[in-house]
Amino acid sequence: MSLYDYEVSRTIGAEAPFYALIMAAMHRADTANLAMLQDAWPEVWAELDARYNAAGGALPGDREYDAIQEAKQRWIDQALAETTGEGP
């Protein structure tokens, strides 16, 4: 670590919510550091993992979730219609 790391942390830390910082650290971590972060914040890791694997990162209960699911269904319906030659 360095003075630069410290200064960047002050800038980032002033703008981002705490759990966003932890999630960002998990995204950037190497294997050993990720394991330590997962042990320290298992609930944050569980949410990060769920959001990573969810369409648009939205989970049930997020206001964006329904809109993403509707758009996904429209895309599926359009793809099926194009494949089968049938209209929507």
C-alpha cells in the first residue's frame, strides 16, 4: 500500500456507500483476498453473487426487477416469433 492508495481511498470513500465499497473490493480482489472478504462479509458476498447472476443485477424486490423481467419476456417472445415465423 502507498500514500496514493490512501488518497484514492479517501476520494472513493467520500462518495460511495460502505457496502458498495466492499462489493467493489470483492470484484477486484485476487483469490486470497476474496476469500478473506467472503469470510468477513458473507451476506455481502451472497448478494453480490446473486446480483452478478441476475438479469441486469436486479433481484426480486428491486423496483427495476419487474421492468427487466418484462423486457426479457418480450425479447423471448420476439425471438420465438422470428424462429417459428409466427406473429407475436
